[in-house]
Amino acid sequence: MKNYSAFEIIGPKMIGPSSSHTAGAARLGKIAGRLADYDIKKIKFILHGSFAKTYRGHGTDRALMAGILGMKESDEELKNSLKIAKEKGIEYEFIEDDLGEVHPNTVKFRIEKSGGEEIELMGSSIGGGNIKIIEINGLRLEFTGQYPTLITRHLDHPGIISKITKILAYYKINIAFMSVYRQDKGQDAFMVIESDNKLEPKLVEYIKKSIGEIKNIYLINSI
């Protein structure tokens, strides 16, 4: 029998009626917002399963937007997030759809930044406020947001992983978990590194300058 922590049973401190539909949703939104550097012109929230059926009653729509705006699940302004987004000129739409064989509490974010760049992220709220990111820009991967996380999109060339891990070792960053994903041999690859240490923006800049094969790099310190 699985042992459950008090956090999983009671859930986190939050505004709203449900840890899965409110707290988890806000955390998913926060990761999407960080990937976009909180530079958001338009956003579509594509809601699946239970999220699609109950998002208005459980405040999932407001929680998702609150996260996008950088709010925590306990922020008193969470309930006003849609109004705040309108005041900031953010165009948004909530769409009910079937996203396939995924957790019932799943959302796909389609974000357009002010410069026209588009970012797509899909994640699930899996209970007790816990979340799991399962896709970025069409590529399947997995991380939880519980650890400071570094995500690289790079060319699938020999030696790239070694170069990145050497830089992390130089900065005394201890890797807790690491996964590598790729679309096809020799094409784009993603690496997800979850760390025991907080990751500083200067580290990201150093990796960008040092390794020419890296196309994008994202930094998500734990939520």
C-alpha cells in the first residue's frame, strides 16, 4: 500500500476549492509563464478531461491565468487574474478539447510572445497541488517543477551533453535527475536537468555563449 504524505492529503496553502484544479493549475501556469519570460501577447488554454468539464466552477481558468501572470496559488489576487490579464492587454481563450491518453487534469498552453515567437507547453495536475510537464513545443518529455530545472534545446551532436555537465560541475551544481530526448537522429534534442542547487541566470548566459549548438535554453527555478 502506498504511503501518502500530509501534503498529498491536505494539499498546499491556496486560494480556491481544489488542490488539483486550483493550486496545480496555478503552478502549471507559472511554468508556462516562465518559459515565455512572462512576455505574453496571446494565449490559448486547451483544457482536457476534468479540467474541461469543471474549469469555471473550480476556478481553474483563473488559477491558470494567475500562474501565467506569476502569481502563487496562495495569492489573494488569483480570483481577479482574468481581469488583470485584460488590463495588461493579454488576449486569451479557453478551449475544451480531447488531448488524448493523458491525465484528466491536463492543459496545453499555446502562447504568442510580443515579438511573434510561439511557445507550446502541456502539463497535468496530478493531485495535492503536484504537477507534471509532459510536452514542450511538440516534444514529449517529463519534469515536475519541484527542483530548479534547466532545459536545453540543442543539435543532436556528440559531446553536447558532456560540455553542459562540465559547466555545471564547474559552477558546483549537483544534478539530481537528468533526461535526454530527441525528435530524430541528428535533429533537435532536449535535455532536462533537475538540480539540487538554485540556478542563476548568469549560468544560462554562460552556457549559451560557450556552446554554439544550443538553440534555446530555459531556466525554471522550483515553484
